[in-house]
Amino acid sequence: MPDCVFEEISAHVDRYTPDDRTDRPALGAIRGERGTLLVEGGASAAHLGAFAAELAARGRPPIVGIVLTHWHWDHSFGSAAVDAPVIAHADTAAELAVQAAYDWSDAALEKRVRDGREIAFCADCLRLEIPDRSGLRIVLPAETFTGRHSVDLGGVGADVVHVGGDHAGDSCVIHVPGDDVLFLGDCLYQRLYAPEPLLTIAAVRALVDRLEPFPVAVAVEGHDDGTAGAAAFADRLEELRRAADLVEADAAAASALVAGDEDMEELVGFLLVGEGQAR
Ligand SMILES: [Zn+2]
């Protein structure tokens, strides 16, 4: 598995590819005449710092802000690497305040896994990404919003829109009009903070309805190695809708109907858990 790779994905947008060894998500950078807006704070200061160094090496404009897609550690714990205000949904800010008050020692982390406040997968990845957490500084957002928020970067803008969903209720997407890049964070993924990973019919449908109107040339998902073009993104939404329809129509038969299609099998499986229909 290669390290994170710097990619130009449109005229004004760069991406840093994810790395699943420690669950580092994709990072983004949107640039206008006035500055560069980072998408995600990254999993650690090392992670975000490496991306910022790549941007500086290419002469990108100064970083003027960091916008978060949701509160999860891998998207937010690296913000301290860059001296720029963090912009986030009010619910993201509230959850980060909870995280910032925690003790991040191994012992405290293990205790939270045992009492159900943390999940083992995240704790394991965090220990690998930031082995020494004695100096961990979780940056709280300086600017919060609900609904939507627009950032003017000078000739280029970014629209941050709250979409919610099962993965994290605070999930936001970032759309770059003109380039039509859509950063989805993890919003289309299953909920991990649950006894078993799950999706629900109502949340999947609501999310697909909210995402479909965006004009999309390039879709960036948090932990996908590649990006999706317009057709692939439309297919992704259609698969989610179809899985929800199948589980609603006949939960007992849904798995058999998608047998052999790995993506659909997985989606139907998560939906069966979420609807209390898993066997
Ligand atoms: Zn997440």
C-alpha cells in the first residue's frame, strides 16, 4: 500500500489519497485567488502536515481555513498542523468538545472501548496513527453553522451543506461550483458506532434525495482509493436506493436477490441490521 498520493482532480481542487493502514481519509484542497480551503483536518498532525507541505511545494495560495465533513477522529484530529480556523457544523463542534475533554492515554482509550463509548477499530487505528498522544491537541471549530455555509475563496467558492445520514448525524458535503467536485466525507457509509455496522432505509433515502440534485463531475468519498465520475456517482446513489427498496419490499428475500453482487450484498446486509431484520 503506497503512502498518500497528491492528485490534481480539477482546475481548482487537489486531493490527497486515503491510506487504510491507519484509516487516513482522503483530504482535499480548494483554491481561489484569495486562498486555499482544506477539506478535513486529517487523522493526525503528521497527516495534515504532509498534505500542507505538498500544497506549499506547488505554490498553492495560503491556507485560509479547514472545513470538516464530520467529527470522527480520522477527519479532525490533525487540524493543529495548520494555523487556520476550523469551520464545522454546530453538532460537529459539540462532539469535538466532548472528544477534546477525554484522556487519550492507552488505558483511558481501552476503558472507553470496554464501556462502549469508543469502538475497537477506531482505537486500534488511532494507536497506530498517533502512538504518542501525550501532546494531542484537538482543535475546536472557530466558526460553526447549521444548514449550509458558503466560503468565498476569490473566483472560486465552496458550499458546505449538512446532509446527515446513518454514518454520522453531523455529516456535511462540500461542493465546488464550476469544477463540480463533491466531497462526501463518509456520509454514504454505514454507521460504525453501533454494536454492528448498519444502514437504515429512511436515512439512505433521505440522503440520496439530498445528494442527487448536486451537479457532480468528480465525487470524492472519504475512504475510497479512487474518485468517481458523474456516471459512477449516479450508479452509487442508485445502488443505495435499490438496496433500500429491496429490503423494504421483502427483507427475507433481499439477500438472495443480490447474491453474487458484492457491493449490493454488503448494502443489503447493513440495511437488514439497521431495520432489525438480520438473521
Ligand atoms: Zn467517519
